[in-house]
Amino acid sequence: MHGAMLEPNPWMVLPFVLLLAAIALGPLVWAHGWHKHYPKVALSLGAVTLAYYWLGLGAVERIGHTAHEYVSFIALIGSLFIVSGGIHITVKGEATPVANVVFLLVGAVIANVLGTTGASMLLIRPWLRMNRYRLTAHHVVFFIFIVSNVGGCLTPIGDPPLFLGYLKGIPFWWVLEHCWPMWLVGVGSLLAIFYVLDRRNFLRAPREVREKETGGGEQWQFRGLHNVAFLAVILGAVFIQNPPFLREVIMVAAAVGSYLTTPRPVHEANDFNFEPIREVAILFIGIFATMMPALDWLQLHARELGEPTPALFYWGTGVLSAVLDNAPTYLSFLSAAVGVFAPPPVLQQLQNAIAQGLSPDAVQDSITRGALEGMAKYFPHELATGQPSTEHLQLSVLLGPPENNLFIIAISIGAVFFGACTYIGNGPNFMVKSIAEHQKAHVPSFLGYVFRFTLPYLLPVLALTWWIFFRS
């Protein structure tokens, strides 16, 4: 959603498709080789697209815009990962079904503050320890469902797709304002299903074992709590817009300060290392570069793809988020929404209304009236000056009129919720799987995850969310 309307060759979408296919299939069919060679794959495909935009289209400004978004994205994800890795939680006993439900609910809330990656890395080890005497696959999978994915849909910090939307200009509190009903349905339904499964598992354990493991109550111990101050610095920096890169510098400085001041035993207790964030950083260089043609083409041609519905955007974003990474999927559908609802004639009509100083009540067209209301609510300074940016004009058309607003909600919820469908849908999923395997937990295979848990338990929740909010 940049100012210049570029017309890339459709064939230049191919590097993006190849990279997403490699990310999805590489760890499954070429595990050892992929781990060794994924930087070459990501950087090579990214270089092809960058060369095309630089030498073929002369779109240096577009490349710079994308580079800024990447730096902002990885600064947040990386700093939260490092700071959360400096906090160690020890818990003993009290793995009753009710205690487990409360733990997952707290994790779902924390995911909106630390991000799903930070919350997952902070809480997965104490979660495994407190359930060690009856640890089964459903403990690992529902942790991924709730803490690593669905719980993080209330703030842009919560999940990478939503932070990318924030970088595109979607206001910070818009997500909480519009997505809390879906959060309640999604998290509440999954917790109810988990309670039934966990109570059945709890009652299977011999009574004497249950009484021994849960009778003493919970004993919590926290180490590295000084890192809460660094977390506060990072969260405060999210709201800094100018000057450019100040936000990112502050985040990186907080991460460095956290790492240097955290005692080594705390990092060792968390098995902390930089490999997970290194992999994310390298892969997303390739993703951000190669997805430029896909986003630009979608923005220009989305209106040719037929009459959209909120259900189509919800299921379309969701299904692709399940089998690909949910962050680029979110951006692809957001670009499609811009192309469908905010083409140049609509933007020109809105600009004319702003230039004439018209109030929403003085405008006949419902879309322009809603867009003016959106501009007044979310971008009042630009409305007052009469010089709104193209990006904010587009967002006003998407977020102002209620009929358009529902599409962005559908994209947001589809990307976050469906990211839980597979191990590859969202970054924290594989991290949690790896840690659980290291702790000798029962972890389902890729297909076992889908057929034993996603289809019977998660899919009904996704369908219920569609039925309540997006069916019309």
C-alpha cells in the first residue's frame, strides 16, 4: 500500500511462490539439507526480485519502503524474543484441568503483550513441567492453538500479520476494538474443548498420583524479572512514528541491554539460543522482497477476481495461512482489499470531498461518507491539513465504511486463527514442537497434528467463528 502504482510482470510472482513452497515443504522432505541451505534459497530468490524492481522498474523508493517495513518487523519480533528469553518461570505441581485452563487463558492474554512468539517461548517450558506426570499430545497442541496463535489477535504486537498491518497504517487499537468478540469465541471454545479432554486425561491417572502431584498447590519462582522493564521500553517504542528508525533503535537497544544483563544460568535454564530468530530473520528477508510483485499485482487487479464476500476473505486468508506462513498471506489479502475497495476513482472522490471541506453528512455516497468518518476518527491531523497520504486514504476507505471494515476483520482473524492449523502456519508452532520433543513430550507428527487435532477440534471453532461473524 505505497504511493506509486507499479505494474509488475505477473511472472515475477514466481519467486514468491517458490519461496513459500520451499518453506512449507523443505523441513518435511529435506530436513537436514533445508536447515543448512535455507539462507541460500531465501536470499537468492529475494535477490532476483530486488534486481527486477531496481534495474527493470527503477522502483528504488518501493524497495526502500519495503526495507523499512522489514527492519521494523524484525526489530519487534527479535527484541521480544530476546527479552522473553531472559525470563525463567519455575512451577511445580497443580496440573489440574482448572489450573491448566487458567494457565492457557493467562497465556492467551500475555500473547497480546509479548507476541505469540515471546509468550510461547516464555511459557512452554513451565507448561510442560507442570504437566510432566501426565503429559500428552493434547497439552502441546492446545498450547499451540491458544497461546501461539488464537490468543494473540487483540493487538498488533500479538501476531506478526497484525504488526505488518500496523506498519501499513492500521491504527494500533483498531484490532482490540473490532476483534475482541472473535477472541472471546475462539479462545473460549478452545478452552472448553481442552477442559473436556484434559479432565478425561486427569481422571485416568491413579488417585494417589493425582493427590501427590497436585496436593501441594502451585509454587512459582521467577528469575530475570528485571527484563519486564525492557519489555515496557519495547512496548512503548511501538507507538513512536517519527523520526524514522528511532522506534527500531530503541527496541534493539532494549534487546541488547536485556541480553547483557541477564545472568547466564537464566538463559541456560531456558535453553536460549539465537537460531530460531536467525531463521525467521533470514526467511523474512526473502519473503518481504519476493512478495512485492504479488502485493502490487493484487492491488491493481483484485477487482477482476470477482465479487468478494467477508466469508471468501476469511476462508481464503485462513486456508492459505494454514499451509503457508500467515504474515505474507495477510499482506496479500490486504492488498487485494485495497484493489477491490479503494481503486483510484474512489480515492479521487474522497480527495475531492476532503479538498472541499465536506462533512460526512454532506456526502451522498455511503462509501465516501464512511471513509470521511474513518479519516476523522483514525487520521484527524491529516484530515485537518487536507493533505492525507495515499496509504491513509486507502485505509480510510477500508476501515471507515462498516461494510468494508468487516473484510479487514475477516482477513485479520483468518490469518491469526488459521495459523494454528499446521506446524508451518505460524513461526512459534515449530519452536514449541521442537522444545516439547526435547522435553520428551508426546508430540504428533505433521499429519497427526492435522488429523488428530486440527480437523476434529480446531476446524469446528473456525467454522463457528465464520457462522457467527462472517457468514453474511
